Amino acid sequence: MKWRLAEHVSFTEADRGGVLLNEARGTYWQVNVTGAQVLRSLLNGNDVPQTIQHLSAAYPDQAAQITGDVHGLIEAATKAELIQHEP
């Protein structure tokens, strides 16, 4: 399942994470470094299991928590209408 930014949303990465800006609403959503990695992975065409696998390999001491965190970020960003499945 491929993901993309919702219309009128831009994503900018920074040293300490990233920011999603909904230009239509004038609101923004800040993510930490790991959240930015999740979004970058999804927007680059990786699916959720691949994203979880990459993060678990990068952070093996946090592997047990990563699955829930990735799903939580996707759920929150989808609910906030920042990301969506590609049609």
C-alpha cells in the first residue's frame, strides 16, 4: 500500500525531525527524528512492514515498541488528513 501527502500538505525535514504543513488550513504538525524517518520511508514507496523492518534494524533495542509507534503515527497523520493512500 503506497502513501502520499494529502493535497495542500508539504513535508520538510530538519535536524531534529520534520514538519508537515497543511497550507489550506494554515496548520502544521511536528514530528521527531524517528517520525520523520517513518514518513520518509512511506513517502518513498515502502509499505508499513518494510518501514517497521528498517526501523527495527536501525534501532534493535526499541524493536518491540516500533510497530505500535509506526501504526500510531500513521493513524494520527491519517486522521489529521496529512497523509493518505495513493489511489
